[in-house]
Amino acid sequence: MTKNHMKFTAEQTDTFGGEANYSWVNRVEFEAPDVASDACLIRRAKKALGITARHTKTNFGDDIRLDFAGFNICCFIYPENC
């Protein structure tokens, strides 16, 4: 981990009825500045997961949820120490 950076985890999973289903999951770790904006975290997480689709965001304070309409998948982004 470089100076003034934090490690984050992004996990991608399927949805069922709009809720995270976890019948499969893809987790990646990435670094971002410790004062990174939501947009910065989302760009880095989507790049690490290889996702280019449009999303809607829900910020829960300690993590961020992204939903991808038409794909039945969602993504959670959270700091590694949570």
C-alpha cells in the first residue's frame, strides 16, 4: 500500500429479485487515495472488475452498491478493513 492510499475490495455478484444472491461472486482488491471521491472509487472498481456497463449508485456510508440494469448483477465497494 502506497502512502496516503487505502486498499478497497469490490465484489460483483448476481441478483435475484433485486437483492444480492451470491450464487457466484467475483472479488478484487484495488488501491485508491484515502480521500477518494465515490466517482474515483467506482471508476477503479469497475476497471478492476472489467465492467463497462452503466450503473446506479447507492451509498450506504460504509460501502457503495452499484446496480447494472438489464444484467442482473450488482457490485459492492468497501474498504478492506471493514
